[in-house]
Amino acid sequence: MLKKLLIAVTVAVSSLPVWAQPDVIPSPPAVAASAYLLMDADSGAVLIEHNADQRLPPASLTKLMTSYVLSYELERGQVNNDDMVTISKNAWAQNPLFAGSSLMWIEVGKQVKLHDLHLGIIISSGNDATVAVAEHLAGSEDAFAGMMNQHAARLGMTNSHFVNSHGLPDPEHYTSPRDLAILAKAIIGFPEEYAMYSQKDFTFNGIKQSNRNGLLWTDPSVDGLKTGHTEEAGYCLVTSAKRDGMRLISVVMGASSTSARERETQKLLSYGFRYFETHHLYAAGTELTTAKVWKGASDVVSLGLKEDVYLTIPRGKSDALDAQLNVDDTLVAPIAGDGQYGELVVNLDGKQQVNVPLVALDSVEQGSIFKRLWDSIVLFFVGLFS
């Protein structure tokens, strides 16, 4: 049995310009790329997609995963930004494997600070820097590729497989637009490291190189992420932009030129920001209601959510949202903290948009023998008359 409670949907008033809203959202723009996807970074809602699960060569977009693994290890304290990394012959800028590709220009036998190598990956897109980081974290690039694939599986990147840290072509090296959006969302979850993606240039060894993401110069809302290009992959761009509190992630793969990948990305971002809005409906750990507890040391328990709830909807439709809590009818101690005792359901125009567990925010131990006996008697008579 579930007890249904109507609750208010908390919607912040947007500061975006107020436009007359169409009754029906227009069709997405035509995008000149082999595959693409547009996703809200908070809710995870996919707004536009085409061939989003197609396995494609990622070129230097691979470095997003290399950077993510490094960020993950930094956050866990396994390495430090000030670590000095000795450059091997494999990671040397003069490695014939790197001929004609993007480089940070590191020298064999020298020591380079790990943070500088991270900047070299993100801004200079240095293939040499990625190998140096891979060897520092895993001992070899092959072992690091295993780490990359483990992280991809953990993140739910079901159409990705990595064999190197840089993205030079290999038939067994691939990813998809959806997987790259998932990865970008995870990278944004490391705010200190993500801030590097908006840096426009980086100087190392006397050589100044500019970030290859041209949108950093033309769109002030763009603050990441990464470009990629090989003859096999075409021109690729993973972008994130934030406007008035709403953050979108765009993935464009297989465009025809540098300018094309930027132009097609802008089409996606403009459409998403123009016709959709994202709301932070409920915060994790906030009490949404209380429920009666039988046979417990306490008579009530607070119920709420384990994670924040975001919802992306067509712009101007927030008044059509309604929410209800479906609470288990009889809660008997012991009550486990984080245990599920109902659900939160949010509908838009009668269609379900959100269904998440309602959990106990605190645990409730069993009450005294007298309390348990008394509540058992009461529950017996309640059952007779219900």
C-alpha cells in the first residue's frame, strides 16, 4: 500500500530573456556531421541526437578520457600536481609515431611537473604529454589503456574501447557521441581540473600554443572542452556552455572542417538554450515529508532524496509540472537510513518525467518492548477496521 501526497514543485524563475513560446517545439536544426548529440549537463536529458551510439574514431577526443583518469587519480590523492614526471623515449616529442601530430614538445630524460603535462594534454593536445601521463599513472601505455576501459565501463560508456592515450588511429580504438557526453559530464564534476579547459593558451619550453577550441574566443558561454581531428575521424568537437545557470554539452563528430565543427556546434547550443530550460527541483538530503513509524524509538522519520533532482523541459512549461510523493503506508522499525520507503513522481502534462526513490534521511531503531507491544496491538485493530 502507498500513501499519496501532493507536493509543490520548486521551480526557480529563469533570468533568460522571455520569448513567446511556440505551442510545438520546432524540429532540430540540420547538422552537417556524421554523428552528434546535445545533452543537458545536470539532468542528463538528451535534447538532440543523430547516430549517437555509432562507434567512431575519436582522434584527440581520446584525451578527454586521459584527462579524466588523471583528474580521478588527483582527487583520490594517488598523485599530486607537483609530481615530477621523467620523460621516456616513448613520450619524447621526437618519437616517429608522433610525426605531424599535435605535441607539447617535451624532451626525453627531462622532468616535467604533472600539472604542466595536464595542461599540455588539454590545451596543446600533446600526444607526447598523454604518453608521459599514461606511463606515470600506470607504468605503460598498454596498462593505462586498461585503466581507461575500466573507467569507461564504470561510467556506462557502452560503445567505447581505448587502446592508446592520445587517439592516433587504431581499428580497435573507438567511442560514440553519447559516450563522450557522459564523459564530459563526469569531467565537469571535477571543477578544479575542468577550469583548465577554458584556458586559451599555454606556454612550455618557450613555445606558446593556443587552445584549439575556437569557440572560447567567439562565445563567452563556452568554457570547454576538446577538439579532435584525423583524416579518419574528420573534424570533431566536444563543447560545454553555460548560460544563466543552464549547462549544455554538445558533441559533434565527423564535420568537414574546423569552421564547420564550430558552426554546427553553435546550431546545437542555440537550439537547446532557446527552446529548453532546466530546473533544480529538489536537493539531496532535503526533507520532503515525514512519515509515521511504528514500533520505533522515534514516532516519525524524515523522508527525502539521495541525489539532487534536475528536470529539463520545454521552455515555458514549468506551470504544467505536478509532483506527488507515494509513501509506503506502514513503516515499521527498524528503519534504515537511505532505505527506500516510497517514490517521488513528477509529471508534465500527465506524462511521467521523474520517478526516483524516496529514502529515509535518518535511521530509526526499534523501540522498547512496551512500545513494540503497544504498537502491535494498535496495528491489529487498525487492520481490522481498514
